[in-house]
Amino acid sequence: MRGHDRKSMAVPRARRLRRDSTDVERLLWGALRGRRFQTYKFRRQHPIGRYVVDFICLSHALIIELDGGQHAVALERDANRTAYLQGQGYRVIRFWNNDVLDNLEGVLTMILIELAPRA
């Protein structure tokens, strides 16, 4: 499959992922959506190239990925994905689903640290 075909498939996939979001994604999205989080604007299930990222703050080029148990066995694939996204100029941070469920405030604090201006 050529690159353009994969990219054109990302938009419908992103729509499906938004519709079928997990409980953890909905929980974090509730804190990030509508500029509720320190007035930063986030998007969810946003296509970038052939990938669809969980959350993104475009103005700060920050991607937030949530990882469930399936990611423990997909480390190489996740590393390739992260390398591609970083190559496109984005910073990528990852959280385990359990972190969001057990410590949402801590996750939000880490996101805020990543959004802070860098010296």
C-alpha cells in the first residue's frame, strides 16, 4: 500500500477511534477537552501521516499517547511510531492506562510540565 493510500485511510480510522474511545481515553479527554486544561487546546484521535495519535496539542507540538496492556508486547512498533512522530517535529509522552485511572492529577501535572516553555 502506498503512503498516500495509508494517509487517506487515517481519517476514517480516526473517526472510528473517536466514536469507539476507551473509558481511559474518555476520562483523560474530559480533563483536556474544550480548553478546560489551562486553556490549552487539544484534539483527540488526530491523524498524522499514517498514524492516529490519541491526543495532541498542536500549538505546542505535544502528543499524548495512552498505552494499555497490548503495548507491552508492541514495544518495537511503538518505538518506530514515536521516532516517526518525533521526526515530524512532535514531542511524544506516553502514559499507561493504569496511570490515568489511578492518578489522573499526576498525569495532568506531567502534561503541564511538558507544555511549559523550555529555556
